[in-house]
Amino acid sequence: MNHGTQLAKLLFLVHFLMFFSIPNAWGVSLFSGLVLSQGDHGVKVVEIFPGSPGETSGIKVGDLIVEVDGEEVRTLEAFVAKSKALQDKKPEATLLVLRGGKLENLVISAYSVPVYQAWKEKVLPPQHTVLGGISLFQYWTEKGKKKLDENKGNIPRDIKLSNYEAAIKSFFYALHYAPTSVEVGLLVADTYGNMAKFYQDRGAVPEAAEYYRKATDFYEKCYKKTAKEEDWRRILSGLKEVESRLAELFPPEKGLPPATSTVVPQGTQPTGGGTTP
């Protein structure tokens, strides 16, 4: 069986796992660059810094923010509490604002455009912009690898999970500076797979299934971006590991659904232009 056929067989797992969902788990403040004051039954926008998430989302000076992600924020204290709750949690939020006597719905976001364009992932961009003597891509890649190295050996579970999350965060930061890097994309896929195994070993089925979905999704994206034989072998190995683990997570008696579509049909060439072996 050639690589294209094997990948087609395995990649259907991403469709099966799509119904599991947990949020991304990092970020910076979505509301940086906004100057606010207490308004009547809401938070009034006094000033918006150029280039801030607020400016790009369409917020205007004079808007009265009355809800954030469906939760009322009628006071500055409530707004600050909601902002802190969102910080390091997600790259976007919905806003309900009162403008000119009418309510309007807005979405404020602060995600990495290069990563979204290349990988269709909404993750927040890195805060560092200048480092001496080393490229930012190299810095974040090595920082992520270091976090994975720290997970070798017998360490507490909470620290191991924290290291996985920090590694993923660093790899996405690296992709912000080199969004076409399949090498780092594969590190993301492998780390998602390791996080899935971590949750599976703890009996956390929904979380394990979600991270197997994420791993499968990234292996698929990497496959479409490369024409290198060594990359295909690594992708195939990772997908086989996911398939094996899913067989344990969802035994045959529980009815794992068969593939209903093929993501990579036999004979299809990846975007790298190589010939499917």
C-alpha cells in the first residue's frame, strides 16, 4: 500500500473527531490599546490606539460596550474582570456595543495573521519583536523543544501538561516568523499527539479525542505542504500512532465509524509538487 493510500485511510479520523471542541489556551489582552471610562450602564470607549485590536475590529470612540462574549459588563470593574478572564484563553471575543442609539455586534481579535493564512489557526502573536544574535524563529523553536525535553523522565502531571502547552505556544510563535516551516508544523502535530496520550492515560476521553483531532489535522496540513519523502514517513508514522491510540480509546464494540470520505485520494500530489510514492 503506497503512502497516499495509507494517508487517505488514516486522515478520515479528523472528520470523526471534529465534534469534540475545547478552546485554545493562550493569549494576550484583546483590549490593549483601548482607553475606557465608566458610562451609563456600560463601559465607554474614550480613545483607541492605532494598530490595536480595538481599532482593527471596528470599535469607535464613543461606543458603549455593554456585553463581552454574551456577558453583561455594566461597570469598569465588571469589564476588567471579564478582560482578565479572557486573557491567555482565546484570540477573539464578541462585543455588544451601543452606538448612536443602536446596538451593534462586533468581534475583537488579536491573532497572528501569518499563522492563520498558512495554517488556518487563530493563535495570538508573540510579544517579543527583537532579540540580539538569534532569529526569532530559531529562538521560539528551540524554546519549544526545550519544554519538550523537560518532560523526559518522571515529572508531576501538572508540570508535564504545562510544558506541553508552553511548547505548543512556542512553536506557534515560531510559525509566526516562518509560517511555511513544515518542520515546526510537524513538531506541533507530534506535541498534540503527546498531549492526547497524556489525557488518554488519565482517562479524560473528550480531551484526548480533541487533541488526537488536532494532531491529525496538523499532520494533514503538513502533508499538503511538503514533497519530502522523510516528511511523509514521519506523517504516516504519526497517523498510525493516532489510529492505534484511537482503537484503544474507542474499542470496536463502541462502534468507531468507518471512513466515509478520503482526504488524500490515491495518486493525489501534495502542494509541494512531488509524486506520491
